[in-house]
Amino acid sequence: MERWLRHWLDNRTKIRPTTRFHYTRDVENILIPYLGRYRLADLDARHLRTVFAQIAATTNSKGRPQSASAMQHLRTTLRAALNLAVREELIECNPARHIEIAGYQQPHAKVWTDARVESWEQTGARPAVAVWTADHLAEFLGTVTDDSLFAFWWLTALRGLRRGEMCGLRWTDIDLDHGVLTIERNRTTAGYAIVEGDPKTPAGRRSIALDKRTVQVLRAHRRRQLDQKAEAADEGAPWTDTGYVFIRADGLPINPNYATTRFRKLVQRAGLPPVRPVRSVAPAGGNSTPGDRARGC
């Protein structure tokens, strides 16, 4: 199994770097230690269920119990590796398809209602996938107007851009005069490495219309960036003109993980319930937008 799992990884030449990273982590950290010494032909459903029960009883790298979603990802990795063995006629059927992960359910987004917020404040329990109400978003945007990444939060929230799309955005992708933004690339992380490439799917390459307020936000962000560049030149500080929209103090693009960490800190500072920065906002009644309420309109 150790040889087969590495052979399978070596032949996965057309997958994205992030997918390869997660497959490799599953294979090297868990599947090989638990299954590597067994013969491929000797695997059966009963044996795999026993091994997965042993893995489920362990803790992850953070010392926490293995989550159902992590176990489901591990099953997906093993099943994909064994599917290749079936296609190459090394085994007749895939025993991994008979593994059931206890407690696993496809996560569905839940809105941070007042009752859920109260429960979270008292117990710390939170939905696996949570979204803010429009009022939550308005409150957040109202507290981060002076943040250097305000335009990042604004675009993410009101135009539904993903983190990788935001971090890969360049000024050449934006036409402020005509109010159009084009998604051309994705900049994300695979472990500690930063990977930039095409959007995940063909549909990911798209054009997005920008309203007048969003154009104003981006123009203000551009002016601050040009002022930052001029200030660096005056002080003799290092600066690299990379053309990215969201940059560090030296002009280089921000690390996608920094955006996530920064968002969490701002959410905590605002005293709001936690959400992921790529999650949409729950629909709200009325015709005003979260941006309107953030501006006090």
C-alpha cells in the first residue's frame, strides 16, 4: 500500500497544487502509517472499517479529536487511490466505498440569528458554516473603514469574491471608468507555499459589474496605495511595483493567510460572531443594502 499510494500521487499530474497538498498530507501523515505495510490485494471493507475506527480515536495536529469532515476527506483520498487500482485491474472492487463516517453531514450555512448568537456567547458552540445577517455585515464594515484592507472586505462582502480571487487581483483587471472588474487568476496557499494560477473552474473567469459606491471605494484605495508608494520613495524604503490591488508595505502582494488572520482579528475586535471571509450574507428584507446601512443611510 505504501508503494501504491505514492505511485497514485505521482500519477496525479493534472490536479491543482492545493489538492495535491491535501492528498499528500492524508497519504504521508495517516494512510501510509496505518495502511502502508499491508498488501493492496489483502484490503477488505472490514479491515478498512477497523483501521478508520482507530484513526477516528486519535487526535489531530492541534490535539483535538478527529473531525467527521477530516475523516470524510481521508476516505475520499483513499477511495480515489483505490479507484485507480480497480481501473488497472489490480483489485476487483474498491473496499473504501463501504466505509461510513459517523456524524458526517454535508455542511449547510446557518444564519447567525439572535438565538444562535446568544448560545455561542454562552457556550462557544457555533455552526460549521455560518453567515451574518445584513445588519452584522453593516456593523462590521462600519468598524473597519480605516483599515488598510477596507476595499478587500467591501469587495468580498458585497461582490462575493473569494479570498484567492481577491489576493490575485491586479489593477489591470479593473476598469474603474466603466465599473467592471474581471477575475483572471487565483492566488492561494498550499501549506506554506503560495500558488497562483487560473480560477478553479472555467466559470470562475468572469466579469463583475461595480456599482458607484464600490468604484469610489476602489479609487480611494488606489490613491492610498499611490501615496504609500510615494512615501516609500521619499524615505528610501524598499518598494516593488507589482501591480496587485492588495499589497504589503513594500508593494508585494499580501499572503492569502494574512487576509484570513486579519479578518478574524477585526471580527473579534468588532464583537461579532465568527464567519469565514468568503461566506455570503443572508438575505435581508427591504431594499437597502448592507453597504447602505454601514454608511448610516
